[in-house]
Amino acid sequence: MERLTPAPPVAIPDLRGGVLRRAVIPTIDSKAGISEAHLMPPESQSRDKINASMQATIGNARRLYEETYDLEFRTPAATRYFLLVIAQEETAKAFLLYLVRDGIVPLTSAVRKAINDHTCKHLIGIIMDYMIMHWEEYEELKSIMARDAELGDHFPDDIGSALNILRYEKIGRWAAKHWVWAEDPNYNREVLKVANGKRDRRKQDALYVRIGATGELASTPATITAVEVTAELERTSRYINFTEALTKTEDKNAFDKNRFVKVMGALNLLFDKSNSRSL
């Protein structure tokens, strides 16, 4: 059993406003047989292996995306929705592998769990959407750019929440459960719902008949609408293009470079080795 010793509060960056939160994170007593080795990626890890894994996950995402067109005229459209969300999860997995490959995130057991966790991949999707910076009309682009200029080095509330929840409430708590915030963080409500499984439950609704507490019919796959499927088709295409761009050295037009650099800087800060006690 891990023997945990009290530790003084640790400064935690709040990416939404640059304010440092403080959390009480226990240290692991090395005398109890737990070493720092588990925090480091395995020696056998290689860039080639991770590149191969990235290519496989992106290829699977594209396969799932393309196969949804075989179901284009089937009703309800629920199966298409289900496959599209799974394809998005595969691209999120590829992005997390990219972070491991480039040394931003260590391949610990907690990070490996995140690679397979649905809610983590949905949080990563929120972050990918931010870097992609999708827009339809020129006025929308102007508004986005003005907002980015206003925020400076900070993130919008939803993106800062997604980054912090992924890092501390998911990966951090899997690595070290016995720690608490000195002050409870005020996360974005919609992002918190995603973290608690709202989007994954909608994916499940596309596949299963849901039964209520008293045995009544709660929902069926027929509740998935054509509008939802269209939105997920577009989102999946963006995610695939984004992750494919990460595997290339020349074409980086699938995302906004400034936002990408900003997110990479934040992830470097969040997963810095000096804060590895909660990895």
C-alpha cells in the first residue's frame, strides 16, 4: 500500500486568468516501495513506435468517418452519430500520443488510462476544437481574433477548464487520489458536464435503448437528429485533418498556429516535471 505523507500546498496555475490556485498534494514515501521510476516513460518507448500508433489511430478514425457514408440514407441516423464520435475519440487518442512523442506528457499509467478513457478524449476534443479555430463568416473570424487579443496569454473559461480538468481531475487524481484543493476550482459548467460523461452518454444513446428507474422507456436511438449528425460529420473531418497535419512537417493549415503554440505552452506548464507528484 502507498504510504502518503502530508505536503505543503502546491501552487497550481489557473489557465483562465493566470491566478495560482493552491492544492494540497501528498507525496509518496519512497520507503514504502514506490519509486520515481513509475513517473518516467518506459525505456523501450521510441518515436517510431508512437508514430506508428498515431498513424493507426488516425487511419482508423478516417475509416470510421468514411464508413458513415454507407449509412447516409438509413434512418434513424443514430449509427452514423455513434461511429463519428468514436472516430473523434480516435483522433483525440492520436493527439495525446503526439504529446507523449514530443516529450510534453510522460507515458505514465495515469496517462495510459487517459488514452483509453472516453471523457478524457472528449475533453481533448474541446481543446482540439480551440486550436483548429473553426469559423464560417468573416465577421465571426474578426470576433474570434478580437477575443483572443483581449485574452492575451489567458484562455477562455471553457478551454482553461478543459485543460485543468484533464490534468488534475482526471490524470492527477488517477495518479494520486489523496489530495484536495485548498479552494474548490470554479470550472465551466458545460465542460464539467462533458467531464462527467454527458457527451459519452449521448453517444451511448445512439446505440442503446435506455430504460428509466421504474422500467419506463427513457430514450431510443431515434432521438439522434440529422442536425446532430451533420455537426459531427463536420467536426470529425476537422479533427482528422488536424491530427493528420501533426504527422507532417510542411502543411500546418489545419489549425491556428498561435493557438496551437499557446496550448502547447500550457500543457508544458501543466505537465512540468516539477509538478510530477500528481502524475
